[in-house]
Amino acid sequence: MSPRLAAVPSLPEGINYVFSEDDLDRLRRAQLAAALLAALSSEAVSYVDVPHDSIAAVAEYIAQDIHGVLNNAQRIGPAPSTTRGPVPD
């Protein structure tokens, strides 16, 4: 994995996020690319002689697009609470 993808942001649970229509398209393209990789059997890959570099390039494309979508996500819910228990007055 490339160093720039090592720190993939994670979105806290219980918070709502929105993203642009462009980012939705990026997610759809990433999903299609992942489905293509999943559909390739090892026999098919060796039969058509798909180089490993090509498969790795598609995987990196997917990772970069998802990383970009997560970075662009805008929180629309409340910030997560850092305290537990009742909120002081």
C-alpha cells in the first residue's frame, strides 16, 4: 500500500455525513471496479495474461477514490460527545 493511503480517515459512528454527487459517482465507479476484480477468477486472469501490476493499479484506484470521498465527507450531525454520563449544568 502506498504511504499516502496509510492514514485512511475513519468516520465516527452515530454521526450523519453527506457527500457531493461527484463523490457518489466516485463511489459507484469504485464499486464497479471492485466488482470487476471480484469477478475475475485466477484461471481467467492467467488465461488472458492480466499482469499483476494491472490488478494492483485497479486496487489503488479504488483505494484512492474511497479515500478522497471520506476526506470530502461533511458532517451534518452533532459532534460526538467526549464525556460519558450526565452532562453537567
